[in-house]
Amino acid sequence: MTEKQITQQKATDKHKEELADRSKWAFQLPQSAGIVLALILLGGLFTFLSPVFMSTTNIVNILVQSSMTIVIATGATIVIASAGIDLSVGSVLALSGIFMAMTLKAEWPVGLCILVGLLGSLLIGAVNGWMVGKVKITPFIATLAMMSVARAVAYIITDARPIYGLPAAFRYSGTGKIGPVPVPGLIAIVVAIIGHLILERTRAGRNTLAIGGNEEAARLSGVNVGRAQIIIYALAGLAYGIGALIMTARMNAAEPMAGSGLEMDAIAAAVIGGTSLAGGVASVFGTVIGSLILATLRNGLTLLSVQPYFQQLTIGIVIVAAVFLDKIRSR
Amino acid sequence: MTTSEPILRMTAITKRFPGIKALDDVDFSLHAGEIHALLGANGAGKSTLMKILCGSLKADSGEIAMEGRTLTFEEPADAISAGISYVPQELMLAPTLSAARNILLGQEPLRFKALGVIDEKALKAQAQEVLDRLGMHIAINRPVQEHAVSTQQMIAIATALFRDSRILVLDEPTSSLSEAEIERLFAISRKLRDEGHAIVFISHHLDEVFRIADRLTVLRDGVFQGVFTVGETTQDDVVALMVGRRMDAAESYTHEIREDDVALRVSHLSSDGVVDISFEVHRGEVLGIFGQVGSGRTETLRAIFGADRPERGEIDILGERVSIRSPQDAIFQGMGFITEDRKRQGLVLEMSIGDNISLGNYEPVMTRGLVNPRARNHVASTYQKDLQIKMQDPNQWVKYLSGGNQQKVILAKWLNRHSKILLMDEPTKGIDVGAKQEFYALINALAEQGVAILMVSSELNEVMMLSDRILVMKDGRINGEFIPESGMEEAILAKAL
């Protein structure tokens, strides 16, 4: 190397050293900065392409549409953090909505009906957790089975017919507003905050990340892995139930075919947000941004009259890009 | 025998990771026809330097030149094409494939090139040829996982040889080998050296290094300390360079033990690999368990700790019969277990030091029902001081610590549980000299505080120095019991073989 090259190299080294020291913690966090930027750029792009995108109504629209995703994706985040996966999201959500609708039709108090739906999805989640943690079935298979079973039960108990016409008090959860803020949005924020707190500050959450990072080490350090799995999937189930609340309230109907394919959205939002499918690293904040990105994409593409199948293609590409960038970043 | 012109020259290599400078302006050169040992404590930069040489990492600055030509490697395949082969400590073999398939992996002779059908006959012939060169006679069609670890090691070397690599890097090749197997490895290495290959030999075992190497390079904390011809330096000098100070002569530790103060009693324990084991450990005693790999030592500890279910056996703690059916039960009874494989069983690598110390044990750091990050970090800092853990910050992932410091984090985890009975499986394996000494002092301090320690080790010196009593295990049984005194080494070893 020439003198000049050596000097330049030393200058680059010093710069790299400074960057390395400053960003050393960044190497350890899901790269939230990157996806926030991506969201902003996406918003900018659609604003440029469509005159109606950046209107209050539309933005509120996006927030409401992302609310359900945020809620169920938070549940998925907890499962994925434990190095598991949950394919039963959509089916459990449908079943939970049906429980709520059936009890509403039987004129039980609204609060109780919601509770029944939430308890139902929580218990189904607990069964998932039991299969994974105690019977030791791999999460993919266990939740795949539950997906089929829950969906079948949904069709059976409704006789394959949707349940329409729910009381106004119930619908408020989906269509109401508190001040300028839509209720689903508030629910989503609360769920996200609680999800974050669970992962960061509770025993269950720390155990979840430990199990996802190294299950054997967690077990040998005294974590009751079987019991933890039950809690993890039960919490996820609860989240899906809250998602069911929002969807059923907004649609004013519970139908057995509801939620088909939602598991993909939930997982996609989590992965885009930086939660690693290998477990051990998770960010609820990232999941929120991931959900917003998905909702923005759908909304923007619809405004641009892009056909639904092309929308699906675009979203698929975005997911691959997100995982690809994640791999590069962690090299 | 070395030629005077280096075939490999690495100059001014520098490499940084977040928060750590792994290599600082390091030079390394290799001659054809030599065995060159690369020495240094854990974290000194040996593996990093070799990973750069073999193409799996890129240096931040510096140059690699082979026979005068500067080379850049974008990925390991480039290094392999240049004639450099790396045999890592965790042998990178496909366990279910045969030896022949492994040796020619990626370069299988093909019939009908377009279809990619492998020419089995040519494959076996070529594999056999390489193995013959090494003087090895093994079944080349059995899956490699069915061979002994030492044979697997040879197969890994054969893979490197098949590529006709001029430079072979062997990373800790002897850690799982018996004495006879080490001798065979050395014989093969010498043969390769005499044929003109250059071998880089990374090892912690100085006596082996001094037996086999022609020259050696010492690194410390990422800085080049010097290159020496083996005949012109001593082990003590090298250790001083590795550690930065002279080591004190080893002293042996003993403790006052009351015969009736039994902390742990194991009766007729049997499980897979353990046959009818019975013994006692007293409070404040260090009971060493010595034996060869596969003698049932780890299985014994795991059965006691509830990590595996034993077929038979009773455990008494402080005189009371207890039932241990899971690690949780064992921990509840006051036991702790420092496992043999810290990365796979002891730590969650991508979690912070603070999290690892509090793993599964959150009560001490919870306020108002929630885990308090500040309390958790405070706990970590306390252990950092007490155990002298070299780290930047309690939020740092343990992945970035050296082996010795990782082991200290694991010890801190059990100390935080106030374990009364500590089971340790090869606690100083893969740890540098300085950290080993610190660990010995810690183990001794714990025994003096009344902790009962059950320590498995395959290093005779270590076991003799630390233990009040030694049990020798062989083939799943206890084959001998000793109160260690100098001069007993051969007797103890005999009982283990």
C-alpha cells in the first residue's frame, strides 16, 4: 500500500472505530430505526402517487385497519420470541368471535360476552401451549392441527352460517371513538404496551426470550419450560381474542370463515418488525411498525387501484425483502 | 525443517467487533514445510485471525499475501481455492454421510455431468487414496457419526488434504483425543509437514505444542507478542507472554471438613452410562471426579441434577431423602450445575449478561411485580466486581465475552441462587491460563464458605490441586478413591484407563 493509501486507510479505520463504538448496542437491537424509515418513505411514496392518501380520513383508516393486525401480531410476537410459531391465529379468532356473537344473541350482558370470547381464545391457546410444552409436539404441527380443529368447530357450531346483527354497545368496540381516537386504535395501543411490558419486565416474558434463545440452557437454569409454553400460547390466544373483538365489532357479524390467512399477516408483521423466527430476539415496537407498513401498503395499493392479487404479490415481496435485509444486518 | 521463504504473510491485520478490538495490527507468517503453533489466551484473537485467513471474516485493514501475491477473500470458497483449509474445533462434517462423501463434498466425481449423478466407484477410490496417504484404514462407507471422534478428526483433515491445500489450519484438534490418538495425529502432521505442507496448530495444551511445533506465534489481547523457534524458548516464557505476568507455582488447596457434615449423599445411582454409583460430599469439600471422556462423569452429574431421569438411585441432601425429577427440583434443594458445554447448555448467547445471571431467578430483581432492569444490572455489576468479569456493560450480550468470562457469568448465576451444592462439569475447559487461576481461587473460596463442590475434570493436575478427595470413574463405575498427594498421578491415571 502507498503512503497515501495507508493514511486514508487509517482515517477510515478511525471512522469505523467510532461508528462501531457508537453503534455497538444497535448491533444487538432489532433495527427499529430502519423500518420506521421504511414506513416514512412508503408514506411519502403513496402521498406522491395518490392525492387522497395523505388525508385525515385515510390516515385514520390505516390506523384502524392496522389495529387488529397489531393486536394479533403482538400475540404472534410472543410466540415467535419463544422460537415457536402459531398457525391457528385465524381459526381461533373466528371461533372467539363466534363465542361472542352467540352469547350476544342470547342477550347476555355485553361485558360478559366479550369475556367469554376472550376466555375461549385464551383456553384454546393454553391447549396449544400444552401440546407444545407438555406433549412435546413441535409448534408448527400442534398449531396446524389446532387451526383445522378450531375452524371445524366454528363451522359446526354455527351450522356454517354467519351470525349478524349485534348490539350497539358491542359494536362500539369496533366503530366507536374516544375523542378523535378510534376505539380499535386505543385497544391496539394498550395491547402493544402490555405486550412490550410482558416481554421486557415479567417473569413469563423473560422466560419466553430465554426459551427462544436457548431452551436447554433455560431448562437447566430452572425455568419450567412446559408451564412457560402454556402461558406463552395462552397469552397469544388472548391476543387473538382481542383481535376477534375488533373484527367482529367492526363487521357486525361473526362468521366461521373469518380470519382465514390472518396468521400470515401476524407473522409477517412480526418478522418485518425485526422479531427473529429463530427466537430469542423480539420487539413489540417493531411489530407495531410492521403492522403499519402492511396496512399502509394495502391502503396505498388499493387507492392506486391495484388488483388484490397484485397486492398480495407486493406484500409477499416486501416480506422477503425485510427478512433479507435482516440477514444482511446481522452478518 | 523449514524453508527460508514464507509462503504466507499476513501483515498489519486489524479487526474490530462492536466494542472490542479483536486484532490490532497483527503480523503472521508461515513457511512451507513447518508446523506453526498459534498461541494465546481465550480472547487473544487466534480464532479471529484464522477466520480471516480462511475467508469467513474480512479484516478491517491489513493484507494477506501468498507467495508474494496479495489475495482478497470474499468468502471461504476463495480461501479454499487459494489452497487454505480450515479444520474447526467443531468438525464441520455431515454426520449422516459416509466418510467418502464427506471428503469429496462439493467435488464429487460425476457421471453424466448434466444430471449430476455421482460416480460412486470413483468417489470411493479417490477417498481411499487420500486416506491411504494418511495411513488410515477405516470403513469409508459408514456414516461419520458412527466413527470415534478421533477418526472424525482424521476424516476432517482428509477433506482438507483432498483439496491438496498447501496450508492446513487445525483449531484445537486434540481436545477430544486420547493420548494414543494424539500421537497418531502428530505422526500424520509430521508426515504432511515433511511433504511440504504448512500446518497452523492452535492449542491450549503447551506440552503438546512444544512436542509438535517448529515455530510458535503468541498473541495477547489482539496484539502480536512475538514469533519464536520452539527450541529457543521455554513453556514458562511463552506462558508469561500469553498472560502478561509470571504465574505463581501451583499450590494445592485443602479444606477443613467435618466427617458427619454430609451435604449430598448419592446411593446406588444408575442411569444410561452410570452403574450403581454411591458417594458422599461434605459441606465445604471439593470432591473431584476424574475419568476419561465417556466414563459416565457427565451422566452422573446430570442424573443427580435431574437433567436426566435415572433408572434407580436415592439422593439425600443434608440428611434428608429428596426426590429430584427435574432441574427445578434440584435447584429448589440448593443445587447448581455448571454444565460442560457453556454455549449450548449454560448461556443464552443473545441475551445480556444481566439476563443470563438472572436466568430463571427473577425474584431478587423484581419490584412491584415487574422485573427491574436497574436492579438486574446492579446485580450483574456486583458480580462483575466480585468475580472480576471482564465486560463492558451489563447489557452486553454474553456472546461477545471470552470463554473464561462466560464461565464466570454462569458461576454468577448460581451464586445468585445461593447454591449450597455446586456440580461442575469441566469448569475450566477452553479457558485461558489466567482465567483458570482465577477460577481455582473462586472454587477454593466457595469451599471455604461451606459450599459442597462436585467437580468433574479430565485434567489431572487440576483435579489434584483443587480436590480434597478424588473419585476415579471408569466405564460408568467408581473405580478408585484417593486423597491426593503428589506422586499419586500415575496411580490415579491407571484407575481411569
